[in-house]
Amino acid sequence: MKRASAGCVRQVITTTESLAAEGHADATHTQAVDDALRFLQTRQAYLIISGLSQAPSDAAIEFSLVDTAVQLYGVTAFSANALGYLLVAEVGQFTGITLAALAAAIAEPASQLAALLEEVPDDVIPDLVRVDGTSSPPGLTLTSLPIAQAVALRRFSQRLQTLPPDQFAEAAFEVINAGVQQQVAIGSVDVSTASANARASTAVNDMPHLNITVDVDLVGSAPIDYWSATTFNIIGEGTGQQLFAGAVQRASGGEPLALECEGAIELAEHNRGSLVAAGVDSAELVATIMRQIGLPEDTISFSAPEQSARHHERFDVLVPVRGLAVSDPVTIGRITMVPVSDGILPLDALDLTPEHVRSLEDEYRNATAYAVASVDADALDTAEDQGYAVIETTMAWLVARQRYGFLRLPDGSTQTFERERALQSARYGAVVLVRGKNTRRQWLRWIKDAGRPTASKLTTESDILYPALPDDLALADERALRALMRAVNEPGLQQQVQALSEALEAYVAGVELPELFSKQQREELRELAPGWLNSEQQHKFETAINTLNAPPFGARLSERLDRDGVPLTDVERRLLFGTLRAARNDVAHGRAVRKPPTRDEVLRGISVVSRALLFSITVKSQSCGGPATG
């Protein structure tokens, strides 16, 4: 009901905008539509149903009818007559008023369009193209007037005076369902009925863009997250076409909310810190980056004649190290530590003159030695992944060895020790250089978006300061926030997953659930212990009984999220409880991650955990009389 009513209003507004854009309607027409809309929005029932369901696209609203009273979610009772009158009569009245205002404006273009459609099959909606000028090639403009909607409105206007009351609703819904529909979704939330002025554009050598405005009142409490994928589709009877897929880059304005979206963001964001390459053809460079952002191999194909065939060779992967120095190469496990003079030699083949790679070069040169891993691979990205993992593991071993404080080593020998040196553990930089030994193709780039952050201006009025941070935080909340920060800053997927898991573990600390087993029931279970249990088995048996009431992580997390009122979609719940938790369990149990989360899933996971922490801390601050949240 809500979807149909809002859809009817939205269709009328869209048609009015199209008529005005084509010069068929003037300020008088649009003012009449605005006046009718403002009147409709003052009706109590209209305001109530605008925020009833979690998603504006819900086809139904849960309610119960008792005599003539409708029991609605969040509303004690509402008159069934008033609700029905709103959904049919008042929305229909809005349609009638606007049709009367637009009758003259609609008549001429609708007649022309109807004539154009006479020879067109019923299931085909043609694109109307206007040729601009006589130059070659000529300019082409697609008309924005919705053909089917205009024809349907004209027919409805002609029938309006003689339409029996029992057929009015059916005729109104014919107008609603006429022609193609725009479908706008942010994640799993359909915001079509709350969005307007959607404009998608794609140009050569430019990212796809989508600009839309969203009516926040119509969105209600729908759990919309800016980190979710944004899509814009045109849906017709039996047909559909996706015009845009990407992500929100900016949201501004408030009411209505203006969203600027951009597509293909992974290609830009994954190497935003700059990259410089040598000996690599453009097709291979793009293909390696596309593989890194998660596109399947069979979806990446190029017709570039200069693309070289992929073949295995030996690659050197070099990472700057600080805190260790060598005069000659030193082998440590599977890597070699080389002096600075050897590590900077590959830079000679790279063009480092552009300004945007200056910080990249500086970070690479800021070293006291270089860790080098040699691996066999068929592409720069796979070589980088393998070599960097080896270097990371070896550096972790060196740190563990530096912090080893026991007098004797595992073989029984005595170790020397210098506290100051041990405290200054070796570190490795945030850039990597990969070079093929045979082809000499190579690149130098930041690892996993580890480039230096862009400075954002902060004032006392900045949005980031609201809600306010309480003066006193619970210890668990402090730990959760710090773990979340590690998830943001960690370069590796496994470390990010682990840090997110630590943040959630701190978030659910102290959550208790009703006991499944009473004290008497546990005592009865102890009496069932077999007599053949030895002391160790008896202790294990007792421990198992004592932990029967310990709730699992998933149950505690669900309880805490519900208690804090954190809005979540089903997709986000599956991400937290399924994808990310499964990856965490694989890491925790020493297994290879069977289904690694994508970069997009990790970003959304960070956003969801941030949402949970802000809701929780804000709720507790308000309940304890803490600072205002703005």
C-alpha cells in the first residue's frame, strides 16, 4: 500500500519535471502540483505510513484490523476509514488535481506521442532521439519525456469525469504501473520511491556517475549504509537494464539528501597512493590491478595487440626495512637482507620525476636495509602477494627474536641482550617494489592503500564531532575502538579480519543471556557421570557441565545488537555472522581462509562495526546523562 501510494506521487512529480524540461509545462503548472503535494503531506495518515516499514520498497505493512481500528507498528491505533481514504481517495485526489493542472500541457505532446506509437508493438518502448545541428557527426539528445506515462495520464484524464467510484482505484493503479520504472537501491535497501532526479552518465576516459536526491522522510528507518553498493536500474514489463553500479562518494544537503555516486571506484582507490611501472604494457598493468580488486580471471580480456602472453619467471620483491643494517647480503629463512646500495638499484629503471610519485620514492628510500624475497609467478600482482607474505612472516620472526628475553636459547646456549636495542624492533615500510628477473618489468607502489592520508579540515562544527565522545568510556568500549582502528590501518586481509573480530569480542564482553540449564538440572547431569571416569576425565566432564550456560559468540552478538537498537539489513547480518566470522575462524584455527572476504566486504564490515560501536556508546552516554550527541 505504501509503495503504491508513494509510487503514484513520485510518477506524477517525475512527469511534471519531464514536461517542464521539454518546455510543455510552465511555472503555473508546477506550482499547482507543488501546492497539491504540500496539502497531501499535511495529512496525518500520509505522515504515519511514510515511516512504518524498515525499507521503502516493502510491498506490505504488518497491521491487524480490530473492528474499525487498524493496529500499526509504532502506532497504537488508527482509523481504518481514514487510512483507506488516504491510500485511495486522497492520493487519487492529488492525481486528479495535478492532471487538471497539466491537462493542457499534456494534451499536445501526448497526442504526438500516441501517433508515434501507433505502429509500434505494445511491448516495445522506443528511444526518441533529437538530432541537433547539421555538423558531422551530428549531436544527439535523448528526450526525457516518459512516453508510456504521458499516454496513461492522458487516458486517465479523459476518463476522470465519467469514472465510477468503484473503478477509480483500478484506473489510478494503471497510471502508477504504466511504462518503465526506475529502481534505485543502496545495498539491499530499495529507495526507488524515496528518490528523485536520478541522472546516470558514462563518458569515455571518465568514471560512471550517478546523481540522485533522496527524501529522508520517505526513507524512514531503513538501514542505509553509504559503504554499500549503489545501483540504478530501469525496469519494464519483462525487461530490465542496469544503468549504473558503484558507490556513494558524497552525501550532502540533509533534506532532501543529495547523493553523488561513482562507479569503478576499486580501480581508483586500490592504488590511490600512486604507482610507477617500467617495462609493463598497459593491458597487463590494468589486468593485474583488476585481479587484485577481486575480478575473476575469466572476466578480464583485452584485445590490445601489445599485450604480452603471461609466462612464469623469477621475481624479486623488495620492501624497505628500518632498524636493521647490513654491509653484505644476509640470508634469513626464505628472504635475503641486502644493503641500501643494492635495494635502490631498481629505481634507475623507473621514471620518478612526476610530483605524484615523490612521496612514494621517499618512502622507499627511507630504509637502512631492504628485504628481498624471490618467488616464481606469472604476473606482478601474484608475485607481490607471495613475496610480501614471506617478508612479513620473516620480519615477524625477527621481532620475536629481538623481544626474546629468556637467558637460554632453545638449544641451551646463552644469549646476549641489550634492552634498548630490543625495544627498537625492526620495522618495514609501506611500499613494495616488484621486478621480473628476465623481462625486467617492474612496479613500485604503496601496499594495500597504505599511502599517506589526505588532510581534512576540522572545526568545532565538523560533522565528525557528532555524536560527541563521552568523557568516560567503558574499558570494553575502549578496546573495541582501538581494535577497529587496527582493522582500518592494517594492510593485510587476515589482520583486518582478526582486528574486526577483536572489536566485536570486546563489544559483546559482559553480555549475559538467560540460562538454558538450571542449577538443579546441572546437578542432575553431574549425577549421571559414569563410574569409569578417571580423575582427568571427571574434571573435563565437570568443566563441560559448568559451561553449558555459556552463550556462543553469535548469540551474544545478536543480543547486544538488538539491545543497542543497531539497524541492520539481512545482508549485513550475513556479513557479520557468516562471511567475516568464517574467515576469522579459519585464521584462528591455522587454516587457509577458504572464502576470503573481498575488499568491499571488509570495508562494509568496518562500517557495520563502527555503526554498532557508535550506537552502543551513544545509547549508554544518554542513559547515564552524558554529553549531548548533537
